[in-house]
Amino acid sequence: MSTPADHVQANYEAFKQHFPGLLLKHPGKFALMRDEKVVEVFDTASDAVKAGRALFADARYSVQEITGAPVNLGYFSYAVH
């Protein structure tokens, strides 16, 4: 059985694969990730979290900033509900 941390890690690994294209198209924005896919890109982290809450009641999503280098938010990624 997978844990929320497993989903966040899998999304982060997928994000790293999509990162070059995302950085070209959406620098400084935030990617909403679920099931190792980019669901949508938002202007703010808050907007991405709100959308994640609205779309995914089971909270199996993560948000990743599209910046100069991929950043793993670590524990914070697991704390946002």
C-alpha cells in the first residue's frame, strides 16, 4: 500500500522529467501534479493547492515550483492538505 509520501516522491521524479519543457513554457509558476502527470500550471502556489483540494479529495497530489532548478520541498510537501 502506498503512502502520501510515496505519491509525492513519484510526482517529484516525474516533475524532473518534465522540467526542461515546463521551465521554457512556465518559468516561475507552479505545477499541480497527480499520478506522475502535470495536471495544470498555476501562477501561485496557493492557486495550485486550492485546485488540488477541489479536484482531489483524497489529497493524492503535489505542487512543484517551476524555477531555475527543481526543488524538493521535503516535509512541507507532505504537510499541505
